[in-house]
Amino acid sequence: MTTPLRADEALASLCRAGLATRIDAAAFAAACDEERGGAPLDAEIALSALASIYGVRGPSEASAVDRAFVVDEHAAADPAVLGAVWLALERWLEHPIPVAVATDLDELVSYAGDLCFLRRHAGAASEAPYLFSIERWRTRDDTPYSLYVLRSDGAPLYALGVPVQFHVHPDTEAAAAGIFRTDGLTSSYREHAPACAACRDALRGAAARGALPDVFQALLG
Ligand SMILES: [Zn+2]
């Protein structure tokens, strides 16, 4: 059995991951007490406490300073929450995000994850952040929630000891590696490829081998 955490230790480990950076220690300890309901404090409960302070309806003042936000299951389809997430991602990534993907949280984070991933493609802008998420259940009432975080280095997040998801669409990742799947053209790749020398080479190479699916042909210009 692992030794229960103290609230200050839990807060320090979140801070090492760039989370909870402006959260007051006493407020965090109180949130931990509320979430744990007498159970020993662990990483799971500490994240629930963080989510309750960040708020579970998208970016808030407390979460935005950490370039992070939480959305719980009940808030995921709320247009006001989607709008706030859309706006924050556009601001943080300094890039417009098509309204077509902003009507669904999964599509929105998938697009943003791709955008981040493709910015680092072929060695460009190596300090650009990636999009990560941590999906958990709030300990107090078992409600699923997701914590989304932009980070240029994911290692401090993985060190939290809970599963961390790296966001990139499998079709985007495949296309960026020169594997072009039938029907595998994502909108993020369509925007990226024409301006990327490595992608243009890969597209031309596949076309020369007769291995380029029709949907990708238009990218050759
Ligand atoms: Zn590329």
C-alpha cells in the first residue's frame, strides 16, 4: 500500500506539472478534504480537487493561467462551454479554428491536437505545445471529467501517476508519416500539407508509386 499523500505534497506535484500554479494551499487542502470524504488522499483525489477549483465548465481564470481547462460530462455539449473552449484554444494556439469543428468537444480537441502535432512536423517550431488530456472520474460523485492541458513537454504530466492521453488523430499521424489512408484526409492535414516541404515530398512520392488515395490528390495542386 502506498502512503497517503499530504495536501501540500499533492499540490507540489501538480505544480511540477505546471498545474494549480496560482491555487492557494489552504483552498486546495479544503477541496481535497471535500473530495476525499474521509478516504486517504491520492493522485486521483488531488486531481478531482484541482478540477473543482478550476471549474468543470471549460477555461476559467484559475485554469487559464496554466493553459488548462476541465470539462465534465454534463458540460460537454453546452454551447456556452464549447464556445469558451473554442475561444481559449484559438487564443492559446494563435490560430483560427473552423466553426465546423467547434460544435462538438471531441472534434474541437481533435482538431487542436492535430494542429499542435503538425506544427512540430518536420522539426518546425519545436517549442510549440502539444495537447494532452487526463480523463478521470470525480471522486465525490463519480462524474467523468477531462482535464485538457497544452504543454511543450508531456513528461511532468506523465509523472502525476495517472493515464495521460496525447491528442493527435490517427489519420493525421499516419499522413504525417507518409501513410495515406483511403478516407484518411483530416481537415488539419489538408490545411497543413501544402505549406510543408516534407508532406509535399511524401504526397508526391506516394502519387508516383500510384499509392495516393483520391482524397489526397487535390493537395498536390
Ligand atoms: Zn508536414
